[in-house]
Amino acid sequence: MKLGLYGGSFDPVHLGHLLVAHAALEELGLDRLVFIPAAQSPFKPGTQPAPAKMRARMLRLALAGETRFAVDELEIRRGGVSFTVDTVREFAARHSGAELFWLIGADHVPTLPKWREAEALARLVQFVVIPRPGETQASLPPSYRLHQLSGWPLRVSSSEIRQRVAAGKTIRQLLPTGVAEVITNEKLYQQ
């Protein structure tokens, strides 16, 4: 079994996340891809994301009908700062024998050797690099097995969506309709 793991804040999930997920399924021949919303990202220690349960709810709405995608609230249940190596170990234990792939933004690749237990993590997963327009792939030791996604680069970010909401600008066409409705109805990201 080839299992993709896609961690992040997903604050909020948007069409760029979904397009990347589909590209990973197709390009790597994944059997399943699991979205793993973080309780608190180690990369954003000073930020307070939308409530974890709300972000998980938006993910479920965005993935409705997608049979090869799932949401796992492991990191939310664990609470606190989420470290990739802990999450990957949990999935390796649950899915013994599965080939694990961790999706990672190109901007985080140069920092991989500094991640908690980086060498152990590199033995457990293959990294799937999500390209960002204008960024080149960093070179890492061969122990870091990297795959570069080529499909569907869409320049949209969760932070841009939050800024647009705060400024009263439209977010239509940037995320699934159900997610936009939750943001509006729950008054998320407004100042």
C-alpha cells in the first residue's frame, strides 16, 4: 500500500491543497492520501489558528465524495505542537508494511535536516515536494528521498485567504463552496 500523508494547519483548506493532493495521487500512484490537521504547527508558534475542530470540519466538507482521501485528527487529539516524526511513527505502526509519503512545501525542504529526529524521519518516509512558483528544489543528502510534484501549481495560500476575508474581499473560486460558507457563517478570520 502506498499511503500519502499531508500535514498542515489547513487554516483554511483551499483549492491549491486539493489540487496538490490529486497530483500526488496521480503522479505517485498513491492508494490513499490522509490530511492531518495540526493542533499547532511548529512553523507558526506565534499564530493562533482557527479552532482545530472547525479546521477539521472544513477539511471534511472540502473532501466530501473523495473516496481516496481521508482526514485524521491524530494531531488535534494529541494537542500542542505537532512534530512530523511522532505522527509518521503512529502511521507506520498502524499501517505496517505501507510505503509512506509525506507532502511538504518546497519552502520547508531546506529546513528538513533541522526537524526533530530528521534522520529517523528520513528512514520512515519519502518526501513529496510541493513546488511553489519561482522556487528551486533544495539539495539534500541522499537519505532524504525526494519526489517533486509537477502537476497543478496554483498560487493561492491560506494566509492570503485569511487576509482577503479580513479585508472584506471575495474568496470565491479559491476554496470549496462548503468551506467558504463555514468561514462566512462562523465569521472566521474577520478582524
